[in-house]
Amino acid sequence: MSYRSDPYIRVTKIVLLPFDVEHTAEGLKKLITKLRQLDGEIRIIMEHTGMYWRPIAMTLKEAGFYVSVVNAILIHNFSDNSIRKVKTDRADAMKIANYGLTFWIDLQEYAGEDENRQLLKIQSRLYERTATTAGMLRNGLISLLDQTFPGANKLFRDDSRNSKGHVKWIDFVLRFWHKECVAALSLAAFTDTFQKWCKRTGYKFSASDAERIHAIARNAVATLPKNDSTKLLITQATNSLNAIYDSLQAIRTEMDRLASMLPEYELVMGMEGIGKVTGPQLMAEVGDVRRFSHKGALVAYAGVDASPYQSGSFDSKSRHVSKRGSPHLRRVLFVIMSMTLIRANTANPVFCFMDKKRAEGKHFYVYTVAGSAKFLRIYYAKVKEYLNALEETA
């Protein structure tokens, strides 16, 4: 479509019929050639969906075109003055074009992305997916152990790890995969075997632990036999889980490396409730905080803002959060809020705010969401001020 640049008069006409564009260097080159043959001001509008928009947006921006990448929710909620529900590629293209013409003057130009921030975000999403897989594998291993060595996953604290980052109980069941691997030995024999295993694998040995484990094994009831087939099941499940944990460790290391290259790294990592993982994740999901025009925009992006609901003289006081923003950012925020509640630092305004809501009888979800919104407002103010100060002194 072409557009006459007047804020009050809009005249449109079809200047190109629909055509296919291949997502290749040659295909995008042909698209640029076609666009340059058009007259008048050209603006490229596309939906922010998945990763498919990225190569087109980057290529067209580098070619000098005005590119605007719009949130898919805004396009979806845009009315094209039709009561029919139509879903075709052609109809979608027309709807995006009409959206662009309606908001022509207000369209925000795509500014591109910092390479480090982009890589950090990809690593953060990979960590999230890998952690989900680890949880599934962990539950599967525990289910198997309930049939060979019930309670083996509770023999040690979950944070008992060696220098490789392996969890102690997981490595333990790789060696003592059936209750009979322990119960069939005398206490003295098991204590000696357990001590040698601890030394070999890099875990702390305790004679009282050996005595406790031996007693639990002798009292446990196994429903699967101690044979090669059962051992293979436990070994495969344990090795798979350890491999995933190794991957998580590698991703955490890379996330921290990428995050440490960002100017706000030290400031963010020093904030209350931030951990070694949640810090890089938070920076990844928020991105450059200056891309948000105000703190409310960041809160809305996270989806922890309450949507207004008013009609006539009715104005609802009980409103639900929008959940229209990034679910990835919300997940990180809830972890940070949980740590904030555990640490219970009365000098932390976010904790005091949530504690006040809790004392008022609010539900956990309500004061956690409210705390997330308050945290983001503080984050926005601190980080934006810091980044602006760095620019001024540069």
C-alpha cells in the first residue's frame, strides 16, 4: 500500500500484489529491489512472532528502510472494521498494513539489538528449557528409585555437590543403585566402601551418614529385583540426568560471562534477591531498560500490571494481572520474590511492601505479583539512571 503523509487525510491504494519472499540472502535481495522501485515514503511493518521476523527486519534496516516490529497482541486486537472472523495469510497482511496506516505517525522504528544482549537472551531461554528437562528426568529417576532404593533421593541435602557441580545423591545411586548394594554389607564394610567412594568422587565423608544410610537401606522395601536389567535402568536414568546438569552448569557459566560484559552487571548483581542465575536471566529478559519509555511500560511488558475495569459508575477494586507480557520475565521475577521473602531483609523496600500485603491477609500470588511490580519500578529507575550517567561521562 502507498500512503499520503497527512495526519488527517489517508489515501491508500494497492501498489504491489501479494508475492512470496524466500528467507534467503537472494530472496531478501529481490525484496529490497522491489521496494526500492516504489515511490513515496516506505515503512515496513511486521509482527514480532517467534524468530522469523528477525532476518527480514535486520536485512531491511541495514538496507536503509524504516522498519517497525509490532507486538502480535496489538495486531491481533486491532479492529479492521469487520465482524467476520477471517484467518488467511492475505487477510493477515492486510490487517498489518491497515494497522500501519492507522498508526503511521506513532510507529516505533526497530533499533536493532546489541549482540551480547541477544546471545544472553538466547542462553537464558535455553537454560529455562534445559532446567525443565532436568526436572522431568529427576522425577523419572526418583520414580525408579522408589522401586529399588526408596528414599535414596533424600539421603543428602539437595545442595550437597562436588567440584563438578554434581548432586551427591544422584552420584550415590549410580554406585549404590539398589538397597541391597548397601543392606547386603555389614555396617563396617559399607562404611569403608562409602568412605572410599566419597574420596574418589570428591564428596565429604561422615561416619554418621554411613550409619544412617545403612539403617535406611536395611529397612527399605524394593519392588524391583537386583539384576542387570534393573541396574541398566538406574544407570541410564542417572547418566542422563548428570549430562543435563553438566549442560546447565555450562549454560550458567556462559550466561554469567555474557552478562558481565553489560554495563549494568555489577549494579544488578548487587540488588536484593538477585542470584547468580536470576541476575543474568533478569538482564536477558529486560534487555536495555532504556527501550521502555517509562517504568509502567516495563511493568506492563512483564505482565504484572493490573488491567483497569470500569464501566459507568462501576469501578472494580479487585483486578487481575494482565499476563500479557513476557512469561519468561515473570518466571524470573517470581524466583527473585521468593528469595526476597526467604531472606526477609527489613531494609529491603520490596520485602517490606510484600510483608505488609501479607499481613493484610492477601494471597501469596497477590503480594508476589505486587512485589514484582514494585521491584521492576526500582530496577527501572536505578538501571536507567546508571546507564544515562555512564553515557554522560563517556
